[in-house]
Amino acid sequence: MNYLETPPAPIDKADALAADLGDLADHVGYMLRRAQIAVFADFSRGQHGPVARPGQFSVLAVIGRNPGLSQAQLCAALGIKRANLVAVIDHFESLGLARREASAADRR
């Protein structure tokens, strides 16, 4: 899953109690994923407006702290694929939260 996507909904506790998870609680990766789901759900509950996902928030925060940063540099800093960033920047531009400027160095 790309971290810019919406996380899956948390599992209903009653449903979770009905399932035998075996030794999943002993696997760090599983527990980290469950923690990520909880953190994303908490973030989403507190957000109101156009920046509703943690990934979007991260992109906007880095842009705000680094005016003039290229999309390639932004992708490298956040570990995002360039193709995935385009839609995020398009969304921000449509809301007036960011704008692209041509680079004087390579005319992109």
C-alpha cells in the first residue's frame, strides 16, 4: 500500500475477538501495521478540510519548510514515487495550496 492512500478501516473489536490470530502478535511487522492503522485513523479524526491524509500533510509540511524544492527532491526526502506525487501536487494546486514553477536550471 502506498502511504498516500487511505488506510483500511480498523477491524471491529467484536469481529477481532472471533478470530484466532495465532502468533501474529509476536510479529513486529504485523504489530507495526496495526499501529499505523490506529495512528492514521486518529489523524483522520482530527483533520477537517482538504488535507485529510497523513501523506498529504507530510508533503505539504515539507513544501512549506523548503520553498523551491523540486519534485524529485521532495520524492527523495519522503520516499515517494514520482508518479504518485503528481496527483497530490495537482490536488494542492487546485486548492491554491501549492504551485509548480519551471526550473531555471533544466526548464522542467
